[in-house]
Amino acid sequence: MMGHTHAMTGAIAWLGLAPGLAALPLITDSSRFMETGIMVNALTPAEFIAGALVCAGAAMLPDLDHPSATIAHTFGPVTWALSKAVAWVSGGHRGATHSLVFAAAMGFGAHWLAGTYPIGRDIMVVLLVGLALRAIGIGIPGNKLGSAAINIGLTAGLYAVFLSLSVGYAWLGLAVAVGCLIHVVGDCMTERGCPVLWPLSVKFVLPWKIGIKTGKKFEQKILAPVLSVAIVGLLFWRLAPG
């Protein structure tokens, strides 16, 4: 799947799942969440939206194994070099990063970061929000410099809003894990599939060659508009006054 599809499905996954996950047992005391839970007992609207953006950005992380992917070019030579290294370590595109192991590792890593290094946590949040905005196409067509400036400005503005609204990040690890996992699920629906149970080499893919062909008309002309409508609908459903 293309980057914008992964980002939108990541946002949809969070918008659909987060309220139920926030109500899980043992997640009602914010002073204990690092020991017993994932996030506090309820998400504020700002946390809900922040989580959707972070999850959308995290849904791009598995493609760090692909030097030509959106994520590899989001922050210039830095992410490109990182992508080349990840591709080498993971065995190429749709290798180790497209698995349950990677999703769990990223989720636990982000959860640990959220409780141990606030500055590192904030950097991760900013990078993932910027990545989400880049993936969904925020910018000026054909103008890389202008698009980068808009991305930086919007990302900084959003983070400032989250800071002013005292957004907590007890949910960060969960959002990152869900984003990575929904990427894997999405790629399992394409014609190539994914090694979900890596290091086992078997790939999970839809049968009878009915998988989505990446970048073709169905994904761009039909799936993308449907996902956009789903995001708007979920936001209205979750946030509209009752």
C-alpha cells in the first residue's frame, strides 16, 4: 500500500479502537500506568486527536526498510540513511519490520520512552506527527521546500497546542504499536503479503490473487476517498456533543 493509505488506516484504527482501550481494567490511575496499564482512564479530545496523528505516523514506520518509501524521504538524508541501514539489517523490504515482533518492539520501546525520557518522548511525538502530515499529502504540489516549511509549521503548531492543553502520553506505546500493526495488516491485503510471524519466512496474503495492487486505480480512486470519509465520520461520532 502507498504511504497515504497506511497513514489514513492508522488514524482510523486509533479513532475506532482508542475509546474502548482507554476503558480497560487497571488503567484508571495515571500515577500507576507505567506499572500496570497503558493509559489513563479516559482520553481528552486533544489526546484522542493527538493519538490519531501519532498512530498515523507510526503506521509508516514498517516502511523504514524501503529507501524509496515516503518515510525514507521525509527528513532528507537522515531518514534515507536510516532506511538503508534498516533495509540491510531487516533483510530488505517487507522483512522483519513487517511483523508482529516489530510492532510489539516499537510499542514497548515507545512506552518505555514515554515514562523514562520526556524529551525523547516529545521528539518522537513531533517526528510521528510530521510524518503523518507528510504521508497524507499536506504541502504544495511540486514544491518540496514549501511543503517542508508547511509541514514544519503545522507540526510545531500542533505540538504547541498539545502542550497548552496538557496532553498526556501514557497511550504513546499503544498508539505506536497499533500503527505498526495496522500497516502489516494492510500490506497483508496486497498482492505480496507480509512475514507476519517473522523470523518464520511464511507470508500472509489474501488467497486467489485478490490482493490490492499497490498504487493502482482502486487504491487511489476508490480506497483513499473511502478512508477519508471514514476518518471524518469517526471524528464526528467520537467528538460531536452527545
